[in-house]
Amino acid sequence: MGKLKGKIAFITGGAAGNGRGIAESFLRQGAEVILADISDTVFTTADELGENVFAYQLDITKPHDVNNCVADAAAKLGRIDILVNNAGIARFSKFIDIEDKLRDLQFDVNIKGTWNCTKAILPHMINNKYGRIINMSSVTGPYAADPGEVAYATTKAAIIGFTKALAIETAQHNITVNAICPGYILTSMVRHSAGESNPVNPQAVIDAIAAGIPMKRLGTPGNIGDLAAFLASGEADYITGTDIIIDGGNGIPETNSMGLR
């Protein structure tokens, strides 16, 4: 316990889901946490998590707002050691049907938002000669995709390229940059989607997904949080430019319920 003691972490998309799971893991390991989210529920989450948590309502697609938020947080806490670019959105539509507005929304949040936050925080890390940057990618895009995911998959594949290129530029400054690629994680978003698919029995949708995963369950935000805490700690100080899949083995089978791949 306490492998992040004394560290200060900035987590985007921190109000719920994986962002909250990451915050909880970081707090258990002794970090102070700054939560940033476009939803005002970020303040409720911060209150629920207790001490050593600071909250900002932030639209990461707006560079000016990001710069002001980071400047305020760094002034209050002295520095920012860890950045977790967790905020992201997914809007599914077949490529032939998707409107530019819906494509650009995902590009703006998932790619440009990650860019904006990193651009604002990286100078602080370079000045302090220390930093840990963790980007949230996905198995969707770099490793797999289903129909309707072209825009989302493109953004998550781009995060891998961003991670590797930034890692090589920052290694000399004692900064590591890595990406997490989740598979199916049981978040409120997944529960909501299950409810839309089967309003009468949403659990049946979740159970069907779990049945196809070798570990027979969906992952949890806590699983994501514990991996992020490892990557943010001294235990991972020789790991950079890497993307790590966390999917319960879902990408391993050569066959699935739909037949041969």
C-alpha cells in the first residue's frame, strides 16, 4: 500500500466509471487526486471520495479552459505528477451513414481532448523531471472492431500512436507514457446500453457478453484503476510506449460464438 504516496494525479472523465475506479485506486495508494469532468456530478464524486480529492468541471475540447484548469490545479497543489487521459465518448453509426458532426465529436473528445490535457500538463512534468502519463485506448480500434465503430475505433487506434510517439520524446525527462486497452468493463455506460438493448431484462445482455469472455465476467473499474496505479508507480518506471490489454482474455480465442473469425 502507498506506492503513490505523495504523488498528485490529474484524472479526466473522473466523475464515474473507469475514471472513478482509477481515482479510488490512486487514493488507496496514497495519491492526491484532481478529478476533471464535463459533468457537474464530478463535485458529488469528489465529496463521496473524501479527503485529498479536488474537482473541476471541464470541457477538455477547449484548450483555453484546459490551460486555466491545469494552471489553477498546479498552483494549488504545487505540481502534477500523473496524468490519466481517461475521458472519452463512443457514438456508434455505420461509416456510410455517420455525419461529420458525430465523427468530429468523437475526434474532438477522444483525440484532441487527450492532446489538450497532455499539452497543458507536460511542461510541468518536464520542469520537475518526473511524470507518468496514462492514456485510455481500447481493444476497439487497435485490435478489434464491430460494425458501426469506425469513428470510435479510429480515435482509439490514434491514441496508441500518440502514446508511442510521445514516449520517445519524453523519455529523457524521466517521463513514461503508456496506454491501457480495456475490453468489456462493467460501467454505468454499459449498464445503460444493456437497458436500451433489453429494457425488460438488461442483465441478460450483460450475462450474454460475459458468457463469451474466457473469465466469464466483465471487468470492473477497479481492475482498470489497479492497472493504472501500477503504471503510475515506481514499479513501472522502466515501462514506456506500451499498450496493455485488459479484457479477461477475450481477444485470445481463435473461435467465438459466431464461428470462425
